[in-house]
Amino acid sequence: MISEYLKKYSYYYLTRYSVTKKKFENILKRKISKDYFQKKISIEEKNQYITEIPLIIKHQMNNGCFNEKNLIESKINFLVEKGYSLKKIKATLIKLAFNREILDSTMSNLRSNENLDYNLMENFFNRSKIFINNAQKKNDFKKIHYKFINMGFEYNKSLNFLKKKLNFYDYP
């Protein structure tokens, strides 16, 4: 049987945030430990709540929570709009503790899109608010190119994109 403590907290948390099953499990463990260290619950209650975590996760799954496929697609759409590179998108999704199989299949679908890199660089360029004047120097170009490389875009692809975008053909 699931305690009221975990039910209330899980409903509270899941109405505010969309998380994966693994991430929610970690959040519950952290919450229980925090409450124990703040002396809100005893050691017996802490042990009981930790053993109830799989039950509450199963209960929430039966209620329709943790649809990772929809979560991952919405997160990817958000990251694409922000102009993240494929490397950065994958790193962000791994950090959010998505299921590895779903993540790999979704990333392979993303990589199959040939124009995606160009669209991502275009989105990043537009969102980064890089203002260029006609009197720009090579150092300015290098700084902009460095931003693209730090975002995770490939060196040559970002170089070609910037040359076309900025009409800067004399850069090596």
C-alpha cells in the first residue's frame, strides 16, 4: 500500500513538471532523504517510503504519467527551435534520464534529416543575436565561429555556413 506522504508529493510534483520515470525516482529519493535530514520523518518512515517508490511509480504509470516518447519529442522540438546542435541535444536528453532505446531511435531519425544541421545553425544564428557590420575583422569572424563550435556544430559545416551567411569568403 502506498502512503499518503508519497501520494501527495507525487501528485504535487507531477502536476507541475514533466519528467521521466528514472528522474522521478531520483526526485522521490532526494525528497525522502531531505525530509529525513530535516527530521520531518523518522528512519523507519524513511525506509518504508524508499521501499514504496516502485509502487508509486507503477501507480503513476497506470494513471498515464511518464509517456517518454511524447516527452522526448516535445523536448527535441524545443531544443531545435533554440538552435542546439545534435551533440548538445543528445547530451541534454541523456542528462534528463530518458530511456536509452527511445533516445537512440529518436536521434537516428533526427540524423536522417539532411537539412537539419543547416536549420539548427540558422536557428542558433538568429537566436544568438549576432550583429554584423560591413567593417568586421577576421577576429570577429573567429569569435562567431568559435561560438558555433562551442555549441557543438562541426568545424567545417559551421565554417561554410558562416561564410555563406556573412559573405566572408576570404577567411582561410
